[in-house]
Amino acid sequence: MDKSIDMKKGEHKRSMEKAKKMIDRGCGLGEIVSETHLKEEDVIKSKKKWVDQS
């Protein structure tokens, strides 16, 4: 079962914050997904949103 589905809201928020920091450091998508247990699609969508905001 996909771990990101089982995440609670607080866990998901913390994982998204960690993913943003990793993106800012230039980490690759595979590393981010592996470290945060987020879905690849969520990371891609959020990355696009973060880039558009800056």
C-alpha cells in the first residue's frame, strides 16, 4: 500500500516542508520521494507551484 495515502495531515505537511527544502537544495525527485514517502505526482505538482510563487 502507498505510504502517502496512510499519512496523517500533520505528517503530510511536514513531509511537504521537507520536500521543499530538498528542492531548494537541488535534490533529485527520486531522492525526495524516497526520503519523504510522498507520491511523485505530489512532489512534481508542489514543485511547480513553489517555482511559480518565487
